[in-house]
Amino acid sequence: MSHHVVFLDNEGIAPSVKVPQLPFAHTWSSYDYTSPQDLVARLQDATIALTCSVPLRAEHLRQLPKLKMISLALTGTDIVDLDYCGEHGIVVTNVPGYAANTVAEHAIAMMFELLRKPSSYHRLMQKIHRGEEPPRNIYFDFRIRDVGGKTLGIIGNGVIARRLAELARGLGMKVWFYDKGGEFKGDEYVSMAKLLAISDVISLNVPLTSETRDMLGAKELTQMKRDAILINTARGGVVNESALIDAILNGTIGGAALDVLVNEPVDPQDPIFQLIDLDNFILNPHVAWSSVDAMQGLIDKALNNIVQFANGETPQFAIQKVPA
């Protein structure tokens, strides 16, 4: 059988990343990005879809009777209607753990930025160079706080959360976990209420599900320390953005760093931009996963899932398998 493989959004992989050739009979189509209105037309004859971020919902899938497999070049699965795929024999695969180190490192970088303020002082030096601020002997414009000795509360227990904990402990931080499912127990696990109360830094490292949506809202944010910072490299919907905006503007928490938003790609008029000029707020455009090293491993494994499927094997990272 010759497969028709469609890569819906190759812009999700940097130009420096090499896309391996598929070693089986196939035709290949690749697009920079596929909008919802173009999705069905581009996948009309496809047997395999490869996507980094383009959602595939039931309303699309029911118009694609030839589609047999969806290879997600990412870890999260919320962009695909898994129920529909399971009911109609569409194999879905992802790439778990590929970004464990790079996302954890990005969270650490954001934490350092909010606590140590190197970029804030750099911008101050730019103003001095332009004559907008007078030079001084000593500068206390931004509060600098040590990382070592601080308490990191991690909401989640996946490979990214574990790698983040490892890096944080190496910096001399105390680390606590909250596991919503209650599956993991031990001395390092505490309740949500305790984690919010004791943490200087809180990191969100959970998938977006019906249970985790708006997991942190106004109530939870008020339970945090007033100088605690929140880091979200998971999914935008895990924290209620309206409540977060209010919390930062009102000084309820000490700051936040977001790599993800509810609405992506970002709209320049998004309410979150009320915070963009604050020195206790960082916004990145969902790039924590995108180190060159991580992206190469990602595309290699996403395509290997396709190769295994085309060879009649159950892909290593299959989420939905063809019913027996």
C-alpha cells in the first residue's frame, strides 16, 4: 500500500532541523501552516497526517474517510478528538518526553529572570545609554532575590516535572509536588493548599484536561505567598488568565512567567498584554519546547511512529490503536 502523508504545519519545526526521508512507498505534501478552513481539502486524500499544532476535531475527521493515522509532533494530545479516533480506528501517536530537559531549562530561565532581574537591569542600562536615565553609583531599582534556598512547588509529576525538580535541587531549592490524581504519594507530596502556601515559585507541569482546566483561579492565587511567582510552561488553560491578570495588577502574587496562553497564536489585543510592560511579568510565544536539540529528536520520533505504522506494527508511542 502506498500512503499519502501530509505535514500540516512544517513551520512548527525550525529550518535547521533535518526531516528524515520515509523508507516506504508514499507521496508527501507539506505546508507551512494549515488553517481550519483548508484542513479538510488538504487531507482529503491523506492516509497519514503529521501535525505540530493544527487541531483535528471530529467535525474535520468525519469528512476524511481515508485517514488512518495521525502523528502528533508534540507530547500533548488535546488538539485531537481522541474519542472519535478510537471509535473510527484512526491510530494516534505522540512523542512523550522529548522536551523534558528543554522545557525544564526554560522554566528555570524564567524563574531566574523573575527573581534575579538581569534583563530588567539591562533595559535600565539601555535607558542610561540613551540619556533617558542618569547614571548612578548604586542601583536598587529592582529587587533581586536568591534562588538557592527557595521552595519550588511543582503541580504535576511527568518527565518535565521530574527534570525540573532535579535541576532545582541542584540549585539548592527545596522541592514539593502536588499530584491531582493522588496516584503518587510520599514525603515529597503535599496537598494543593499546602503547596500554594509554602512555595516561593510554583510551576505548572500538567496536561490540559477537563480536570485541569482553570486549575488555578482567583481562589488558588490568593492562597499563594504575596511575593511568590508562577511559571506556566504547560498549557494556557490550566490557569485562569483573567484571575491571573487581576492577581498581578493587584499585587496578590509577586509575578508570573507564561510560555503558553489560552488563545494561540497570540492576538496582539489579548487582555494578557495589560501586563506586558511590567517587570514582574514575562510572556513567551510557546517556545520552551523548541531547542534545536529537542526539535530534531521530536521530528525523528514522530516520523518513526509513521514508519512503524506503515510497516504494520503498533507504533511505540500509540495513544489510540486500531481496534482488534
